[in-house]
Amino acid sequence: MPSYLIVGASRGIGLEYVLQLAKRPDAVVIALVRNPAKSTHLNSAIAGLKNVHVVAGDVTDYRTLELAAKQVAEITGGGLDYLIHNAANLDPSTFFKGFDDYTDVEQLDADFIDAFKINSLGPVHSIRAFLPLLRASSIKKIVVLSTGGAIANFVRHLGVANIAAYSMTKAAGLLATTKYAVQLKDEGFVVISLNPGLVDTSATAVNDSASLTSESVAISFRVC
């Protein structure tokens, strides 16, 4: 039975991964969220799905990921086939800010550091914590969700000066993913970064967002 761990699965594209993967009767699907009790969208959506498990973990707190890895090992029997890292800082109060939107440089620093912990170090922490389980699998696939805003040419072409903290820190996360792809290549790993496009989150809600999210996940399955 293939096993999938989705990091950051409480809503949006992470939740959609859980729901689409759960349709596969042979799949073991594990949703990692910071606070399972407060993940109301997730809990409602997976009610009655026997092949979905929820574990607690925070990508900014590595110790919680170590504990989560032990739980995942108990669920899967010691291995993990697919790691899908989706966790990101999408705080609507800061998401759209550019440099000049800050009058207080200390607040700028604080927001950028918070974003770095989640968007840049988050993928590193996830991969590091679950790497022993992934190594125990013959599949060895890691997917890190990224954004076009992390690509310099894309930002320049569209002239997007705002969304600064998110773009900068996701760019660092993109490079971290590339570093792991190089590091793990000789072990037979496939490590990729995917840009899902615009999806439904509290920060980026759009019309027909549910269908956009579903289509983004469906397309990513063709790549993986």
C-alpha cells in the first residue's frame, strides 16, 4: 500500500491532496497539521475516511516533527513512500505587503524572519525529519510546493513588487529543495518543486477557487 504524508493539510491545496489521494483504496494518507483539534475543515472533510490519519506537527518546531515521524512509522510500518510538503506562511495581514508598506523596520524584520522559518526552513525540517522513513521505501519521492513568485524572471515579467516576504522566503525554499535533489540523487530519490498556481487559501481566495485547487492537484499527479 503506497503511503503519503502531506505536511500542511488543514485547508487549501494540502487538504485537496488528502481528499484526492484518499480516493485510492490502497493508499495510506497521513495529514500533518499544527493543531488537529482546530483543523475543522480537515476534520469535517475526512469524516468516515478510514485510510486517512491525522498527526500533529509544526515545521517551525523540529521536535514536533520528530514525534510525528514516530507516529507515521507506527501507521505505515516503518517507511514512507511520498512526502508532499505544502506548509507555508500565508498570513493575510502580511501576505501582500511590499517593503514600503512597513513604517517600522523592526516589524519588517519580524515578519520576514517568521516567513523564513516556515517557507525556507520548513521544507528542510520536513525532509530531514522524515528522511529515515523515506529511505526505507523503494519509491523515495519528495514534492515541495512552491510558487511562481519565487522565480526572479516571473516576478520581473509581471512587475510584482509586493508579496515580498512570501516571495523571498519561498525562493530560499526552492533552492533548499534543489539542494536536497542533488544530495539525494545517488540514493534513488526524486525530489521536485511544483508550482500549483493560484489556489484557495485565506490569503488568496478567488472565484471558483475550489475547482482551481482540485485541478492543480490533479495536474501535479501527472508530474509525480
